[in-house]
Amino acid sequence: MNAKRNRPHKAADSRRSTKGKARATGQVRIIGGQFRRQLVPFIDADGLRPSPDRLRETLFNWIQFELHDAYVLDLCAGSGVLGFEALSRGASWVDFIELQPNQASLISQTAQKLKLPNDCFRVSVGDALEKIPTLSVQNSIDKAICYHIVYVDPPYDLDLWVPMIDLLIKHKLANSQTLFYLEDKRELSQTLQQLPYDYTVLKETKIGQVYATLLQIEQI
């Protein structure tokens, strides 16, 4: 899993802007890497709840050796702080998918503030389940590849963890080496039993009221 990875080629549509300036109602701080202490703004919207510092610190301790040159997918990105943390710590590419246009605009504004080049991120606005089939990832030699790390953190009440993972696998955007990070307000074992694949739980914890799980799917 630590094999050398090619950096992505420039993508003409990697930075998608929206008109006007979205108004933030809160901020969360990047906690590690080159953008440490930089603030990431977010709006007040149903289901938008940035992962707290302690939980993010735990996650990035889990995946710290997998981030170098990684291709990352931030489903239901919200503030986008998980994706920005990954870029801050050495990821090559992050796809942000966010349903709320105003929040997607803030993600683009944050990327501009951090002076991120266009060839290391893409912001897509819309429903994650509809966007997944439209995604593609190419490395520097235009070879289609899978994401190395996927954040699956939808609004808890929608119960979308299994449909999202299943769709990523069916569209060959994830494989047996992909790390999936999931958050929920309840323990995830019953939810994961619905997966039509064998899987291995690599790490799991409960911090505050949130359960977090890191897993891989076996033999895709």
C-alpha cells in the first residue's frame, strides 16, 4: 500500500467556482501538515458537522503512512476539512463532493486561500450518489486508477454508507487496497453487515458521541 504513486496530470475542470461569496457561520482548524492552523469555513446546514479535532487527529494517526501521493475522495465533504487535512499532509489529489452549493463555494474559496494548484483538487456540487458514476481518476500517464482513501461521512439519518461503498466498487473507483473511513452516531457493525462484500475492520473507536471505523473490502 506504500508503493510510489504518480502525481496527477493537470485537470482543466479541477477548480469549479460558483458565483458570489458564500457566507460562513463557523470555522474549523486544520490540525497538521503544511496548512496547520489554517481555518476552514462552513455554513449552517442540516447534516453539516465538521469532524472534531480529536477525531481527526485519530484518523490521521491511523492513515499517516498512506497519505503520501494518495488520491482521496471526500464524499459529502461538508466543510472539506478532511480533504484539506489530506492535502496538507501530502496527498496528491482530493475530490470534494458537496450537496450544498454555498458550502461547495466555500471549499473553492478555501482552496484559493491556501493557494492550491488546480491539479490537486476538484470540487463537484451535487448528490454524492449521482456524482459517483461521473467520477474518474487518472494518474500522470493517463491511466485510470482507484482512490487510495475514501471518506464516507454522509448525514447520519440517511443511512448511505453501504450504497456509497457499493457504487464506488461497481464503478471501479475503489479496490481491495482502498481505505474507507466511516463516521456514524451509532456503532457500525450492524450497518456493515449489509455490505455485499467481505471486509476487514482495521481500526475503530468512539470519541464523544461519534463512532469511527477504518476498513478495507476484501477480494474485489
